[in-house]
Amino acid sequence: MKRILFFFLVTFTVAKSQTIIVIGDTQSPTIVDKNRFVYNNNDSVTTLLYQSILNEEKKDAVIHLGDITAFADNDKGWIAFDNFYDSLQKQEVPLLPVAGNHEYMLNPTKGIANFHKRFPQRKTTYSLSKIGQFAIIVVNSNFDQLSKEFVQAQDDWYRRTINDLEADTSVSFIFVCAHHPPFTNNTVTSPDKDTKEHFWDRFFESKKTVAFISGHCHAFEHFAFLPFVPDPVNRNKRFSTSLKHTFVSGGGGGIQHPLLTGDKVRYPDIADFDTEIRPFHYLRFSLSKKGLLGEVVSPFNQGSVLSVFYLR
């Protein structure tokens, strides 16, 4: 079922020091996944990730990049997320949901209805949330499920929203979150041309945009771009303070996907991991007087930090 919905804005008042948590692809592996790839106690990992996020003392918002469950039309598949979300609400921490392809899988009408049922305050699958100095734009990149009218309305809203945020003096950093990645070295799925055309290109042109974050590919990847240079930088330029960062963060417990490595990569990846299989993780972005810090956090060893990088 293809639909068009209206834009929704949320504003949260938080302390000057801000922390945003990002997790993606928490769905249980399907039978096809288990037959094709290595099962790695994935469901237990998702539980650990959820608990690690709940244990975070400082968090102003949590972003879920989509594919919350394997089959969104199956009510039982939501139980783990529902328990997590209930606990998050008790902590009075907002969750910003991105619709993934698994939210439309098998029975799209029921699947996306189950998605909306959990977020009744959000009347659409694209939205803007202002959290302190952050503006977080959520967009729907499931173009094969969207009507032409929806796509046009979302495109117009997206461009208008970025333009408005550029003039908003209360906003210092813009994050854009979509499910499908515009860049990836994944061997299972390809870079999404529609996401790049509809969202990333405008992200790249904006002055305040800092991070484009997506899931879908079950790994961690980090691509960075110098202003006005549309090709990702190599590692020797990864410390530039003017970079625009593009992250793939699909380490929430879905079956791990192998990546292209070495001279086979499509794009240079500046992540601290060189392996085909990347660790389970979530991301933590923290703004303080020292700058905007990004961390890749493990569900193991009480949330040990696997990688650290500065965005600004």
C-alpha cells in the first residue's frame, strides 16, 4: 500500500552537553539469513545492545535506523523492541524511528501499521526533531513502497527543511537519517542511488550538515568527504575538521554482512576496522566543550568503546 502523510516536528529542551545514541537493524535473522551466513547468537546480542543503551547515564535521544524486527506484520516479533521502548519511555528519553524495508516486508499494510501504532505522536515517516543544538532529520528511503505523491512531498519538505535550518541560529549541527545507505562496500546490498539522489546530494551541499547515518547493511562503515569534493577521502585526511561524514550503522543484531576489503572496495572507508565482518555495535555522539565526538560502542564488556572519532 502506498501512502502520503504529513510532516511532524518535535522539539526537546536539553542541557548544553548533549548525547545522541544510534542503533540499527535489530531484526532477528531469518531462516534464509541463517542458511546463507553465520549465525552469531544474534538475538542475544540485540538484548545486550538494548540493555547497554538503557544503562547509558547520559542520553538525550535514541535514533533507530530501521528494520526493528524481521517481519513487522508479526506482532510477536516486536516484543524485544517493545520492552526496550517501554523502558526508554520510563527514562523519559525520546526515540526517533526510521522506517526500514523490513517494516514493509510480507504484509506492508500491517507492517507499517504496527510501526505507526508504536509511535502515534509521529504522523508520518519523515520528520524533524530539534534536540539542543542538533537538528535530526528522518526520511523514508523505501522508494519501492512509496507513491509518487509521497516522494514529491517528502522531497519538497526535505529541501525546505534544510533551507530553514540553515537560517536557524539555534541549530549548529544537522544529522540526516535514512535506512538505505548512499555509500557502502557491502557484498549483500549495493549503494542506494535513490537515497543519494533524493537526500545525500542536498546533505552534501548544506553548510550545517555533519552526519548522514543509515543502516540496512549489517556492518559499520565510515565515509568522509571534503567540502565540494564528491569522492570519499582516504585515511590520511580523516582528521580534517571540515569533513562531512556518512555512516553505515547496521550492527544491532541482524546477521552480519561481509564487506569488500582491500583493492576490491567501492569507496575508501576510514573506519578503524579492516575486516570483512564488523562488530555488533551502536553509535554514541556527544557534544561538549571539546567538540562533537563519535564513538562505536560494543554490547560486550559493559559497553566498551571500539572506536573514537571527532566530527567537529
